[in-house]
Amino acid sequence: MTTPTDRRTIWEPARLGPLTLRNRIMKAATFEGVMPRGQVTDKLVEFHAEVARGGAALTTVAYCAVSPGGRVHANTLVLDKASVPGLRRLTDAVHAEGALVSAQIGHAGLVANTLSNRTKTLAPSTRLSPPAMGLVRGATHTELDQVVADFENATRGAVDAGFDAIEVHLGHNYLLSSFMSPNLNKRTDEYGGSLEKRAAFPRRVVERIRRAVGDTIAVTAKFNMTDGVPKGLWLDESLRIARLLEGDGHLDALQLTGGSSLLNGMYFFRGEVPMAEFVASQPKLVGYGLKLYGPRIFPTYPFEEAFFLPMARQFREALSMPLILLGGINRLDTVDTALGEGFEFVAMARALLRDPDLVNKFRDQHVAEGLCIHCNKCMPTIYTGTRCVIRETLR
């Protein structure tokens, strides 16, 4: 833990692996919702160029699937050779604004909508999945070997597209996260059972990614501290897994998160639950299901500034590697506190949806707090272009 006299300033250049960032504030990955049939659009390019103009040091493109089966749904981008030219246009636009850009890559696993994707998905163990709308079979060794190859291919595509960093999705019970979770991984082979075995497949993927890029770009991971569900991953095990990842030496930083897109979709948001808007955004049958089961999947948690900080402190105490604090950061003094406690970077999401120019305003001392009110009405807009509805109204 650092003391105030050691405190890093927000605005000085900062190292992340081989990169130098212009400050210590990142734009966290938030699904942009402007990729029809997985295409890179002008709106996607402008989404990230606007964040870069607004002063963030690095913006993160989410969510880049490593294969068609790994998409969340059909309007998810697959990071492959076909998407490289469009993504190169995006990275060039961000670089022109003086910022760097990361590609979040992952496999949706149990969170994949197989009806939309028109292809099957994978899980550590066979189980029912509401997003998949049916039974998802446990992956075979051959299928897992292909997943590893898919992550490597996506990584190489990201390099070709000009990305400065890769963010490996190890959170929210997507495929790699689900391998680490005791309630989702019931395998009895080398990838299931003990903590070390449950962590083995995600560690294998991270190692392959690092081998593919060497030290040419930064490699980070979005990592679940807790699944936020009974019998799921919790600190007693996630801290040990984080130490294993640190010992492997393949990651330049961990971005600390929590929750489950499969079983608890509000844990990593907090604040109001816009259930009426969610229901209205869905087909009639899905909307009816949300009315019945939505409160179980989207429980209410009061919003607190920097709500992941108490858990994240446990990781700062246990690890020496760089850490990125995420979760409800809306104030400049929160950023200062995080850096003073030894976190190397902070990542902001909803606050920058409300005001993409917020980082510049912080830097120029125009404001000390963002305008986000944590209503979460941005969440249902992921189907029509992710945006702050208040900002949209005021345009």
C-alpha cells in the first residue's frame, strides 16, 4: 500500500507493459451495440474516437469474439481477418486523437445466444443456460484446443489491426471465467476439481496470447474477484488464482471486476434496474420471461462510488503486479484515492457514456464529478446503440 507521499499524479505519463499512456484514466469496455451482423461501422469508429478526444488515455473495444460460436449474439464482432481492415480504421482514428486502444477478446460460453448466432456454444460442464435458451454441452478436449487457437488467431488479428493492447475477458462468467467458477465447472479431468485445475484452462489461453505477441503490445485481463452468486467464485479462491496469473508473468495488469452475465447481471452495475426498458427492448416472448424472472437475474444493489474498491484492496495487498480499479468511478477525488492506494490505473464506463469529455474536464479543473446518475437506462440501449439517454435527450 502506498502512502500519500508516494502518490502518483493522474496526469503524468504512465507505463503499461510496453506502452506509455498519457494519463491514468481508461475507458472500460462497454458493448457499443453498433455492429450489425458484426460489422465495423462509422458509429463504432466515432464512439471510440469521441472518447479519445475526451481525454481518456486508452479506450477499449468490446466485445470482440474469438469465433462465431463465441459471440454474445449475431450483432457481435468477430475479430478475424475479415474484420481487420475496419478495425484498422478505428485504431487509426483513436491514435489520431492521441489515445491508445485495446481490444477486449473473449468467448461468451454460457452467455452466448445460440439462436441468434445459429451455432452452438461451449461450457466447462453441461448445463442449462437461459441466454443460450437451452442445454449447453461441456466442451471436449478437441473443442478446447480449438478455443485456444481461436484466441491466438484473434490476438494476431488485433495486432494486424493496430491495437495497442489486448484485454482477455476472464470475468462475468463468460467461458474462461466459468472455468474458474466452482458452481459452473463440474469437470473431473485436468480442467476441473481443484482450484489449480479450474484455473488451468484460462492460464493456458493467457499464455498462448502472450506467446503470440511477445512484448509488442500490452496484455491485460478483466478478472472476476467474485461471481456474486451462491457457491460461485469468491475472494478466497480468486485471490489465489490472481497470484497464479501473476506468477505466470504473462499479464501486464489485471482489471478487477465481479458479477455474472449469466446469473447476476446487476452486480457489476449497481443502481437502478431499468426493467420496464429492458422488457420493451425485447421480443414479446423474451419480454414476458423478463417480467417473470428478471428480478432474479437483475437484483437491486444500491449504488456506491467505487463499489469494487473494498474487494480490490485485498488484491492490492496480495499482489505486486499493476491493477486497474473499476466500478462506479464518477469523481476526481476517487481517482486520486485509488492512485494513492497503489492502483496504477482506473477504468470508467457509464460516466464517459454520459460525458465523453469528462477526462478533459477533470484535467482542466472544470468539474470534479461526472453527471452520471446511475439510472442504468443506458443498459437496454445496447440493442440499438449504447448511449446515455439523458445526454441523447439534451442534444
